[in-house]
Amino acid sequence: MLSSYAQGLIILVCINVIAVTGVSLLTGFTGLFSFGNAGFMALGAYVSAIASVELHTPFLVSLVAGVLVAAIIGFGLGRLTLGLRGDYFLIATLGFGQVVQVLIEFFDKVTGGARGFANIPPKTTLWIAVVLAVGSVAVAANLIHSKFGRNFTAVREQEVAAEAVGIDTFRFKQMAFVLSAMFAGFAGGLFAHYYMYIVPKMFDINESALFTITVVVGGLASLSGSVISCVVLTLLPELFRSLASYRMLFYGMAVVAIILIRPSGLMGYHELSFGWIRERMRAKRGKTASKEGKT
Amino acid sequence: MFLQQVVNGLSVGSVYALIASGYALIYSLLGFSNWAHGDIAMVGAYIALIAQTSGHVPFWLAVVLAIAGAGCVSMLSDMVAYRRIRNNHSPKMFLMIAAMGLSITLQNLIMVTVGPRFRTYGDVIPVRSIRLGGISLGVLDLLTMGIIVVALIALGLLIGRTKFGLGVRAASSNMVTASVLGVDVNLYIRLVFLLAGVFAGMAGVLLGLKYNIYPTMGSIALKAFIACVVGGLGNVPGAILGGVTIGVMEALVGGFISSGLRDAFTFALLIAILLVRPSGLLGKNIVDKA
Amino acid sequence: MSRKGIVCLSKLTCLLLIVCLAAVSVSGCKKSATVEPIKIGFIGDLTGDTAIWGQAGSKAGQMTTDEINAAGGILGRQIQFIPMDGRGQAVDSVNAFNSLVDQGVLCVIGTNFSSCNKAIAPIACQKKIPLLGTTCTNDAVTVDQATGLVYPYSFRIGYTDEFQAQVLGKYAATELKAKTFASFLDMTQDFAQTETTWFNKAFVANGGKMVGTVSGRSGDNDFRTQLTKLAAMKPDIILLPWFYKDVALIANQAKELGMKIPFMGPDSWDSPELMGLAGPALEGSYYCSQPAFARPETKPFHDAYVAKWGSEPEAESLAVHDGLYWVKDACERAGKVDPVALRDALESTVNFQGLMGPITVDIKTHNPSKEASLFHITGSKRVFVGDFKP
């Protein structure tokens, strides 16, 4: 059987993948950069935790409650801020993330504040996490390769043209934002029911930044890129624990390097698929063949 | 107590204003928010610290080195990172993400080299206060505010009255036209980064004196950014007004409503401004070009 | 992408996860040796804002391990000290704990953050590996707050917030003759609220009154808004349950505002840096801490530490030192090296003499009965006042 250390890591990877999938939809495909993702994760975590512990609701109901609250607040926040320009929107979402943290600390009678919220029943098992992670990726992939996905891409690439053609860009931005909030809230609920104890510091601005970094490094408009990047960035610090103090330094330098050298990210605009791999191998073989042909 | 809180607010706000003006300079020219600005201030603070402790130079020289050093780091960050992204014609967001990466890099570079411990400049300016009619004013505070006022006036004169300032204003208004008219835009961009870095270095040393020196001290720049937005992004006078406004508002909210929810109010103000008057209090209405 | 494409993508995700599984399992493989040393794990904040404590603990652990090994180890076997970085975060600490358990540790010493230990405690009980918190002070570390029952595998070396807050409260009311107090709380830390509550209980029990509380956040720079509010309340004492770096900022700013009200605080003030950061501003203040370097018995340890590492030790260092010797003592009493036997021996400890004072474990709460050392700050120096119990 797997050691609990390994299990714990895989579960963490799965939870992060779910959240990152949402961010990928929002940032990678719709082109909206947000730093409030951890705030929605916190909402999902705390609402589902409070539901499980205070109201004794079954696991599924708690999760759904978390997702619903995240969705509603995402909708509201979206209405207020999605009309704003890129960097204003970013700051507004950043502010949202901070405010969620402050409010959780302030209303400590309900949330436990900095003391944390404990005794959450451990419901997230390895199989649940893996199945849900794969499921989330599948749902997102489905969305992307549908009419919605094409509209998201239209918003990202040429917003004005999209408007001109009659696409309600606001509505699609709204959709992407609410979806990302829901994915984050879902991930938050699973997180709470694995670690059994949550504190506001687990959902601070560094976590939000990390999600965005993951998508940027993995590749915009590439779901598989985001997933792979998420897996790597979650596991890397554990595999290189001895270099822990250099971890964040590497991340920072990696982000700058990626943006400079390959700004669309490692897998930007491409999806990992058997067809793609086959093509690359064919291209490589073709190159060597033509070289031989020349000599 | 009211007056004391206002004084508290002005004191904090003046620091916000100093950092915000550096932000605004870069924003006005390049339209991007330099996330790493606060960390350049931090680098300045550390340069002064290292010069003072390891180099054993007198404090005033350490400050000069800090300001010069921060200016250079700022200029370098443009030359190494931002210029490439601009020339690639990548979306503006990438600049912000690169700045974020740079910010994390700088913070952690200091953490692994100098260490995460809190440091101080020692008793360079003793902690003393003056009482004026029931209000306490720290000596350090007065000095800080004085320096900031002088610096901002100098900045205003530089931008408003010199040839250099004219070039900056031209370039920020329309870069293409300015370059067609003979303004060496690249040189100006470099100089603006230098200038912003100098201001950041100054802010860093002042922050180090008032508070303490630690690798994440640049995070105060977030408030400075909000100040910029409130005052009008890309507008140096707006940034100053925004900084002072936020400072005083925080003091009054913290003092009379709730010190716990103070930050929530600041962000609520941010959202409110963005909704009601997104160009800020003093900003011009900039429509996003297609 | 068609139906096929979606299936393909899902397949790949599965594949990826399986690859990770393999990679991680391999990395978690135990290496066998002929004469295996006894592995004792340590989790502390080796990186980050408060790394000074975690590193002090880790260094003390290395030093003490060498000392114990030179004297023959535990029951004839050498011990191996394995430090891991918990970064002061619950998630990283839990991962570190799981990793240490996989590496076959006998027990884990750490952490100094209550939030981390609260997260690890139920897992320690599940895995049956004793966890010895160093200076984490929250009650919930050893006692499950929902059921009121103790976590059988969670112990602590230092005292609790309740304990030290009561010592402070009683001292303020009885010795300092204070009639009123106000509390300035750090919203981001759990000990702030606990200390305020228990200080208040002891203070009121001895005839005093609380006049108000104000909150702030650790990480902010400027606290003058809150200090002005506090000054207007005119308390005799201000309770300041913050980390030393914030205490320094707050004290200096209070001085700037011309405030003369003395402060009182718990062991989160305890750091040799505090005097350097805010000595003059803290004139007349008091704080209490784990019995540490004020005790003459600690001098040899202190000197050895400074000689070896070139820096000052912290209370965390003493806690780790005591933790290792306590484990040694418990193993010797149990007669064997085994986590379950160790747990029983730890729980039945009576009067183990550590450098931080004697430990006698209360079976209902796993809290060691100790005293708190009270210090007075005057002339930018801290002066030992005495050891107290509430």
C-alpha cells in the first residue's frame, strides 16, 4: 500500500489540479488574470467545513454548499468588476482575496479566526480525489472544445471584434469567472475534508499567486499544460526539500525566464495528446531524413 | 484623539505617496503596474543596511548608495526583463506577471543571502516625540514627511519644468508620436526607471528607519498601488493625493470604526472607486484601445 | 477536440497521476542498514519569517544528538536527528510529519506553531508516533476541543497559553497593583485571543477590570491608529500578545506617541533580538517565558551552543534539547525503543529534570507542570524577576 506521505501528496496534487483547472479556464482561455482564486478556495473550504461540523450535513452536501457559495459570490464580484480593464480587474480580485482572509479572521466566532477551524471529518480519500480531479479536467476539456470554449477564446483574442460579431463578451467573462470560482470552491471543500483543520493563512495571496504562476508557466490556452505544470510545481518542493529555502527563488526566476523566453508558457496554445506526440515524432524523423537526404 | 489620528494618517500616507509616485511614473509611461516596485525599495533599504554594517560607512553615505543602487536595480530590471517583453509585443499582462516573478526573486534572493531576520539601522535617529497641543509628533515622522514633501516637489519641478520632464510627458502621452518627433523613447524609459528606482530607494530607507528592515517589507506597495488607483493611475499628483487619502482614511476607520476591519474598508474603497470613477480622483478617462 | 479527444485527455491525466504515484513511492522508500540508528524527527520553520526559531531548534537538535551519541546513545543505539522544514504552515508540517513517519522515526519533536501541531495531532494518533510540541502553547494541541479528551500521542515540552496568561494576569493585579488593562490583539495568531481571555480571568479574579481591546494584524507596519485608541482608554497595563518583531514596532511607535503605559506579554516576546530592536521603548514592561536562559543550569548549554554555532540560542533550542533527553529518559524507563512504549513512558513522566525546568505530565491534558519565568525590562536589559505559577 502507498505510504501516507505519498498519498497525501497525490491528494494535494489532485486538489490543486481542480483549482488550477478553473484558473486555466479563466486566465488561459478567457484571458482574465485574477489573484483572488485562493479567496474562493477559502470560501469553499470554510462553508463546507462549517456545514459538516455545525450542521452535520453529509460530505456531498457540504461540498455542494461550498461550491454554491463560491459561485454566488463569484457572480456578484464578477458583476462588479468584470467591466473593468485588465489591471484594475486584477487589483480588484487581489483585494477580494485579502478581504476574504480579513473577514475570516474577524468573524472568529463562526470561523475560528486565526485559531483555525478543526475537527472537520476526513472524507477526502485518495480515490475520491483522483476521480474528481480527472473528472474536473474532463469537464473543463469538454467546455473548452464546445461553443463556450470558442467564445472564451474569442474574448481573449479579440474582444472588440467579438463584440462586433454579436458575442456578449461580458456574459462569457462572467461565465468563466463563476466557473473558476466554482472549481476553486470545490477544491477548497476537498482540501478542508482532507486536512481536517483549516486556518486563514492557508488561503493567502501567495497561494493565489501560485495558481496564476502555474497557469502562466504551464501555458496559456493549454489545459494539459496547466495540469502538468500544477503537478510539477506541487511535487517539486517535496522532492527537493533540502533546497527548500531556494524554492521560492527558483519559482520567481522561472516565471521571469518563462515570460522572457517563451511567454506563452511551456505548452502555450497546445494540448498534450497522442496525436500531438505522434506529429512531433514524425516531424523529428522528417528532419533527420531530410538531413540525410541532403548529405 | 481625532486630530492625533489624522496626524497618524498623514504620516503613513506620506510614505504611501512616495512609493505611489514611483509607481505612477512607470505607469504613465508604459501603462503597466510594476509589481516589483516595492521590492526595489526593499533592495534600497538593504543596500543601506549592508553598507552601514559591513562597509562601516557613515549613514548618510549608506543612504546615497542605497538610492543609487535602487535606481540601478530598477533600470536593470527594465533592461533585462521588461524591454524584451515590450519588444515582443506581448500583452501588458505579461509585464505584470514578469514583475511579480521579479518581486518573488528579489525577496527570496535577500532571504537566502542576508537572511530573514528583522534588522534596523540602529539609533541613527532616536525615537523621540514632540508634543504640540495634545498631539504627539515623532521626530522621525516629521523628518520623513519633510523629506517626502521636498522630494515630491522636486519631482514635480522635474516633470513640469525641465526638458527631461517634457520628454517624459510627451512619451507618456503618445510614445509613437514622440519617437517620430525625435524623442529617444528608449532612453527616456530607462531614465524613468532610474528615477522611479531612486524614489523607491528613498522610500526603502525611510521605511527602514520608521519601521524595520525585512525581506517582505515591499508588500506595503500594495497599498501604494491602491493609492494610485484611487488617485488616478498614471498620474503622479493623483498618486500623491491617493496616498494621503488612503493613509488618513485608514487611520480614521481604524480609530473610530474597527481596527480589525480596516483593510476590508480600504479594499471596499478601491472597489467603489473602480466602479464609480475608475479613472480615479484626478485621472483622465482612458478608454481601452482595441 | 472530439469525444475521442476528451477520453484521450482523461487517459493522459490518469497516466500522469500514476507516474507521480510511482515517483513519490520510490522517493519514500526506506533504506535498510545493518545497525539502524534510532531516528528522531524534528519539524520546525527552517525557512520564512520566523526561521530564526526553527533553525535554533534544528541546530540545538544536532548538537544535543552528538552529545547523547558521544555518551552512548539511547539504550546502546546511536540516534539520528532528522530535521524537516514545516515552514510554519499546517500543510507543509503535515507533509513533513508523514514523510518522517515513512522514514521510520521513533517520534517527532516539534513544532513551535500551535496551528501546525493542531493539524498533526490527529494524524500522530492515527500513526501511533508520539509528537512532542516544543513551544506551541495552545490547549488544542494536546486536547481535542470537541470531545475534551486528550490526544494520546500528542505531548508538549513547554507550557500553555492559559498558564502563562494567568501568571501574567495575577502578577499584574497583585504585584504591579494594576487596576485596569486593555489588550491589543494580533488577529492573525491564535494565542492572542486565548491569552487575553485567560489574563482577564486571572486579572478580574484579583480585583482588576478590562477596559477594552483593539486588534491589528501581524505584517502591518504602522500601529499608531490602534495605539492612539488604546491610549484614550487609559489602562494601567496593555497586554501585547504579539511576536517579538511586532512588539518592537508597537513599542517604538507607542514611545513616539508619548505613551508611558507599561506593556506585558507572553513568550512570543522572547528573543535576544528584542532588546536591540526596542530596548528603550519597552522600559518598565514585563513578559514571561518558558524557564530558559535565566536558569543557571542552562549556562553550559548556552556556551556550548554559541561556541559551536556562533549565534545565540533561543528558547526553542532548549526545548529541543529537553525533548531529546526526555525521549532518552522515557525509552530507558520503558526498557525498549518502540513508539507505543515511548508514548506510555512519556505520559507517566514524573519530575523529569530538563534544562527548562521539571516536567511532570498531567494525564488528562498532557500539559507539563512547570513554572513561568517572569522578566522585567529595564535599562534595555531584561531582568529575571522570578518563577511563578498562577
